Amino acid sequence: MRATVSAKQAGKTVAAVLRDILPGESWSDVRALCSAGRITLAGGVVVDSARRVVGGEELEILPAGAARA
């Protein structure tokens, strides 16, 4: 799944943006996605769920088993 960070989401943490696009997921769940290396932002793997995003960045959730190192 891919999403573009909106101007409204700019400045939020990666975890907060994930919660926006994955309604119903817990904070623990979205932090676990980051820890597992399943989130990329602007092409790079993000393991820090507290990283702040910039509007226009491309966020991608990699499928289970497809985590990048």
C-alpha cells in the first residue's frame, strides 16, 4: 500500500500518519510495522515511528515478509 503525505499530515509522526491511513490499528501495531522494517518513506526504510513527515513524501507499507534491511 502506498500513500502520499498530505499537507494536513505534514509535521506528524510516521506512526500518526499510519494511524490516519490504517484506521483501527493500534499505536503498538503501527510502531511494530516500523520496527519490522515494513515502512518506507521517500524510498528509505523508516524504523523510527517518531520521525516527522514532510508533505508530499511517499509512504509505503511493505507486505509481511518483504521488509527491507
